[in-house]
Amino acid sequence: MLFRSTWRTIFTPKRWLTWCRALNGTDTPAEWTATPDAFWSYSLRERSKPRFSCVIEQIAGLAIYGYRAPTYSIVAGSLWALEILVDLGFTYDSSIFPIRHDRYGIPSAPRAPFRIKTPAGPLIEYPLTTFRIGKYSLPVGGGGYLRLLPRWYTRFGIRRAQQEGLPVIVYVHPWEIDPNQPRLPGRLTSRLRHYTNLSKTYDRLNDMLREGTFTSFRESVLAEMAEDVDLYACHQHKN
């Protein structure tokens, strides 16, 4: 599907490399960008380069420039991590979700790409896509929101975001296109979030690919349009 599309793709978890190799016999096509996922990293508090980013660089022969924290865990109480990312050589991050959620989110963060000024230097932040209904920012375009919510919601949300001049940032996890994966025990809410509509993700992602042309963060001009934001005032920013 991705080879037939006009996408430039950012691969995050380790299984993407295995999946990519199975598709075309190579590790990572040159036009794709790889980013580490913190599930495979050492603690950022140790200021050591995430283990998985080193693995990707060795296997794919690509430098790692971007970061995405698991479960969007860059929140108001963990903004200290962004300075460490700059220290470790990352130039951009996409871990901030400007919504209210029970597990993540900075509702007052900017909704368009912005440049965070940290003591270690600047870092471009690509917040996940949202659209507005009244005073509320709603998520759209990827992961559980693509899988769990109806197609009309996704189409509506993308159009609203585009009308506001916001980029549409799309993401999907490898396990979300695997309806035959083993079911593990867990809390009801976790099982509902994880297993619902797995059989529909592929088709919904395919539909979204037809909505337009997508590219990678590095190949886009979004960084040039980013406004400077004070790291320590980031969570106080008013949309």
C-alpha cells in the first residue's frame, strides 16, 4: 500500500524495519525517515542516546533526527525531556498532543508546528493534528482515532484542520493492521482501545492515502513556518 502511494513515511518501532524488509527485501528506502520510539530506549534522564536509534542507524544506514515519545508522554510535567533530546542530537520531536486526555496531552500547546527554545538549543515540535469544535480541540488522523472513530469523523476533522491551515500529521502502529494478533488479558478499557476495529485499519489508512500527497517532516517546509515558543511557557500557550 505504501509503495503504491505518494507518501514519504516515518518509521518508529522496531517491527517497521522487519515489515519493510519483508515487503521489498530492503531495510529502509532512501526517501523514508526512521525515528526511535522510547519503548526501546534508555531513560532520557540518563542523557544517553536511545538504544533503538542506534540500532536503526546501524541497520538502515540512516541518521536519526526525530523523536516520538510513547503514548505522547511529553506533557507539562516532562518538558525537561525536550532539552535532553537536543543534547542527544535530535532536531525535531512529535510527542505533544494539544488535547485533553486521561493519559497524555498539553491542551494549551500550539496546534501548528513550532520551535521550542531550550537551554541546549532549538527543537522543532510537530504537534499531532487537531481540529476545533467550539473551544475544544479534537484529535484526528491516526492511531486509535483513525481505527476507532467512523470514517466521516476522520474526513470531517481533516477538512476542518486544513481549513485552519494546519498540516495533517498521520500515524499508524504496525499492530493496528494485524487483526490476527494474539489477545492479551488486561483492563477492559485497554482491551477496547487496543483491539477494536483492527480489521478496519488497513482500509481506513488506504482511504486516507487518497486524500492527498504526504511527505516527511524533514522534506516539508513546516520547520520554516514554525514560530518560536519558550520551553517553560509552552504549556501556558493559548491557542
